[in-house]
Amino acid sequence: MTASYETGERYLRGREVLASMNNDPDGLAFWRDVDPDVGPELDRLLGEHCFGDIWAGDGLDKRTRRIIVITTLANQNRMVQLHGHVKSALQQGFTKREILEIFRQLIAYAGFPTALSSVEVARNAFAEFDAETAAAETAAAEAAVQP
């Protein structure tokens, strides 16, 4: 069943922003399953406000926004969210080197512990991304040879 907000302009714009960065727009639905009362509200807020308003703004490009988010999460020690945004950065087209360079820059402003913890999170996100990419490529290759 579709909630009323899911057809709203801001929510749909948020889904478009996610798709434009090669992120799964249906990933927002994860929050609906967390709790039947609170989950839909989290889904709506992320879709409308975070992605539909903030990420969709025209003052900065999406790569710059991603760098800001990654550095903010690292500096605030929000490692679960950092893991997700590192993977999203890879999906968006960032190289591993670019992501590691973000953390190298953090050394001067947030310190070695923050940067090193962030690199460890990135290393795990890289491995997960690589495994998912390899699995998808294998599945696509197998599907291509099926009659």
C-alpha cells in the first residue's frame, strides 16, 4: 500500500536525486519496516527533506554534497552512516582513492583517530561494494548466456 506522501512532489524529487547518484530509491523504504508508526515518518522525512529539498538544491553539485556528508559523518563519529555513504559515493562514481583522500585531509582538521577510524570503515565498505559488484556482474553474465 502506498502512503500518501509517496506520491508528493518533494518525495518523488528525493527518489529522483537518489537514482541520479546510482543509489536505490527504494532504499528509503527500509525505514518503513523499522516500526509501523515511526518508520513511515522517517521515510517521509528522508525522502522529502533530506533528498527532496537538501540534496536536490542547486547551490552545490552532488559530488560536493557527498564530500560534505562524508566529512561530517566522519568528524561526528557516525560510522554506521559513514559506511553507507562511502558505498553510495562508490555508486555515485567516486574512486576509492578520492574517498581515502577525503580522510587524509581530515587528519589536519579532525585528527588521526577520526581519519584512521574512517579509513577502516571505508575499507569495509570497499570490500562490501566489491563483493556486491562482483555478484551482480556474475549474475548478469550468467543471465546473458541463458537461452
